[in-house]
Amino acid sequence: MTIYSAAMINTMTHWRSLALATLLVISGCQTTPPATPSALAVIAQRAQSGDATAQLQLAAFYSRGEGVEKNYPESARWLTLAAQQNNAAAQGILATLYYEGIGVPQDYTQAARWARTSAMQGDSTGQSVLGMMYFEGRGYTQNYAEAYAWFALAAVNGDTLEVQNRDRAAEKLSTKALQQAQYRATALAQQISAGT
């Protein structure tokens, strides 16, 4: 039987909440409009014609059951369509769903794929998922220095919980390893900024 510390329970609760809450956020930190019948019809039509932002909005409606019946698999389907169009927000959310197994089968390979794609576009959700995957050793070999680097980037990009996770990863590192992790975070930030 695994015994979890209060910090680990808080982190696990955070991930489950993040998976659901981030479905409410649209690229650019705008919330979805109310799901009135007319708005839903317009958004559904735009989503069906391939508009990635509308697909992300429709995914949020399905995740909340707003204007439609709550349906996590349908939400994941719309997220996948938006993610395939290189929508970083959708990719980060989809990574979280695969990591947690919400609306899709739990799949660390898919979580890693979407998290890395999102993270390299500067999306803090993707960066957070990568940090957790490295920290916990799920989908990647456990690597606290790499976890530190990704958590640090997510923290800089606005995810305040990742400050705590970054600090937890730092506690696992020697002074020299921490310095290397900080250099790694800087190198990743430069790589992301350069778009490579």
C-alpha cells in the first residue's frame, strides 16, 4: 500500500482539478462564452468546419455539461481536433487528460507527446505536465533536474502552484545538480523563445 504525504495528495488533487479546470480556459486566457442555444449552435458550426478555438470552446462545454450533456470523451475528441491543428492550449489540456485518464484511456506516451508539443510552444499546462511526469517517473525516467526545469518554466509562465513543485524538485537535488537544472531551464526558455 502506498502512503502519500499531504503535499503529494495536494499535488494529485491539483492535477485532477487542473485537468477539468483548464478545459474552461481558452487560448489567451479568455473564458468561454455562455452556452446559450444560439452561441452553442454558432460555436458547434465553427468547430465542425475546423476552427481550433471553437473546438476548444466546444470541448469546454462538454467538460462542464453547459448547453450539452456532460461528456468527457466528447470533450477529449474536440480537444484532439484542436490539438492536431497545433493549438497549444488544447495540446496542454489533452496531455493532462491522458496523464490522468479523464475522457481517454490513461496513456503516458500520449501525455508526453502532447505535453512536449505544447510546452515547446510556451504553454504552462504542457510544461506542468512534463514537470510532473519527470518528477513522478511516469512516461519518462524519473529526473528531478528535468522536472525542476519544466516546473520553473511553468512558474514563469503563470502557474503559481508550479513554484511549489519546482521547490520540491529542488529539494531532491544537490547544489551542483540544482545549478545544472537552472541552466537547463534557461536553455529551454531560450529554445522556446527561438521557436526551435
